[in-house]
Amino acid sequence: MSRLRSCSPESSGEVLTKKEVLNRDTILLLVTYFIFQLANISYNSLYPIFAEEEEPTGRGLNIEGVGLSLAFAGVITILFQIGVYGKLRERIGNKVTYRISLAAFVVAFILMPWVGYRESNPFQGLGTGAGWLWAELGAILVIKTVASVGGLTSALLLITNSAPNHNVLGTLNGLAQTLSAAGRAAGPFVSGSLFTAATKIQPKGEALAFGIFAGVSFIGFLLSFGIRGSGLEADGWSSEDEDEEDEEDVGDEGGHANERTGLIRK
């Protein structure tokens, strides 16, 4: 079996097998991270063209309207990152946060094709069709923003914490970034092609692209339940720090014992 040996000058000489490095949790994290990035960039690509496309496939918003909605999403991103995410992660942990983020992507993809039109009849006669359109778009963008911020941060923490030791952190992060780049490269091409095909389908052709990516996100959500490592909730890999603390504790205890022995002899 192939083995991985650290070339780091700080290496302790420990040899790890590929199976130990690419264990179940690590493989599932890398696969779901690819799916997450694919879904994230695809949503970012689909939303503007969907919003600007003429009805009935799109919603016929002007450039200013699309820009305003994206600015709103940016504000939500900042507020969620600063004020909510840290407390949420402390309360439910990295794994659950990551799982919820993937589920939120599924919801956001499913809901987007079903937002109303500017000239639609308002619900229960309340407000206007345009008002309901903006409210629905805003609510879905909040869901997508929460999914993006929570999922990205949690995924990176989980990948880091899944490393069996410091020597393979570079390898795992390199694999994660490679898969991330692959997802971000493929997403716009695939999503754009699907939306082009959707314009030729009536009615509700827009549901084609969003529905396919909802299915892809759902696969990632299901796979995330296989991530069950007990050490993934830590803020970082800290085995060496714990060993150093243990050695210090042993040293302190030994010193105190020697002091007590000296006092007894006196």
C-alpha cells in the first residue's frame, strides 16, 4: 500500500497510509465540498440571467433592480458572518451547520423558479405583484446567503479538522482547493447551458436549471450525513498542543513531587 511521508523539517517521521489520510470523513468532505462550490457558483450565475430574462422564463428585472438585489444579499452576508454565524456554530457545531447549509441550497434552488411576476395578482389582494416579487426574491436570497456563508466556513473547518496530523494539512487543503476550482469552473458553463435550454421549454422552463441543481445539492446533503468523525468539531487540529500540555503537566507534577520529597527529607 502506498504511504505518505512528510517532507517537513518539523516532521516526527510518522508514516501514514493513504487510507488513513483519505478516510471516509475526508472523502465525503471533499466530495460534498465540490458539490457545495458547484451549487454556489451555479446559483450566482443563474440568478442574474433569470432575473433579467424576459417573462415568462425570467422575471424581466432591469439592471438596477438586479444590482439592488445583489447589494441586499451582500449586506445580509456581512451581517450574518459578523453577528450570527459564530454563535450558531458554537451552538450546533460544524457538521450540523454544514448539513443545514446544503439543505438551504436545496430549498433556495427549488423556490426560485416559483417566484411571482411583476403583474401577478397579489396574494389575498394584499400589496402589488411587484411588491410580492421583491419580497419573495429577498427571502430566497437570504436563504441562499445563509447557505453560502455557513457552508463555506464550516466546510473549511471540517476539512482542516479531519487531517490526522499537521503533515497532511497541505495535501488536504490542496485537494479541497482543486475540487473547489473544478466546481467553480464547471458551474457557470453547465448552468448557462441549462438555462439556454430552459428558454425553449414552456411552461416553467426556468425550473429545469434550478431543479437539476436542487437535485445535485440534495445529493450533497444526503452524503453529509456520512460525516461522523468525533474530532471534527474542534476549532483546529491540536494534538501536538495537547501533547505539549500533557508534558508540561507531567513536568509540573514531577517538580512538585520532588519539592515535597525534599521537604520530607529535611
